[in-house]
Amino acid sequence: MKVSKVFKQAKQYLWDGRYVGIRGEKYICYAIEEAARARGIRSRTPANAPYKRAKQIIGQRIAPHGVLYGWLTSRVKGAYRVLNSSQATQQMQAYRHRWLDALIKEFEAKGD
């Protein structure tokens, strides 16, 4: 399976940031795991390889930080002000969705 497809699947499980009827995962890697689980894919099987690779790509992109918040606050001047505001949660989820959209586009263009 192509990584772009994994990212598309993950979007379905990523929380939209609205508090009413919270559904979905807050973090992209958790959404990837949920996409695999929903398809009955166990973590230690060959079928999990593209899901594992997708999570590794996310980790590499935000390294050395373990979470997107850390990466943003170290890279984007003034990000901490937005990320510590009353709209921070919605802003972060919108950012995560935009990032997944960009990753889908990038990996589709590569044929992966």
C-alpha cells in the first residue's frame, strides 16, 4: 500500500478540533494507528509496514521534537502566542489537517 493512501486514511480518524461531539484522534500518528486498527492490521505484521513508515515520516519531519507543538514553537517565531491562546486547540487541529493534505499531495506526486 502507498503511504499517500495511509495518510488519506488517517485524515478520516483525525479529530476536526471542534469540542461538540469530540470524535477522532488528536495526533496524526494516533490517527494512523487507528486507521490500521480499523482495517484489522496488527502492528507486527507485514501489512503494517506502510503505516509504520507513515509514522516514521511524521517523526522525521518534526525531529528532534516528539510532538508538533515543540516543532512549531522552535521553528515559527511567535507561535507560542497562538498555541497558548483560547483558540489553540482548533488552530493545531486545522494545522494537522493541512499538513496531512500536503503530505498526501507530496507522496501522491512521488507515486508513493
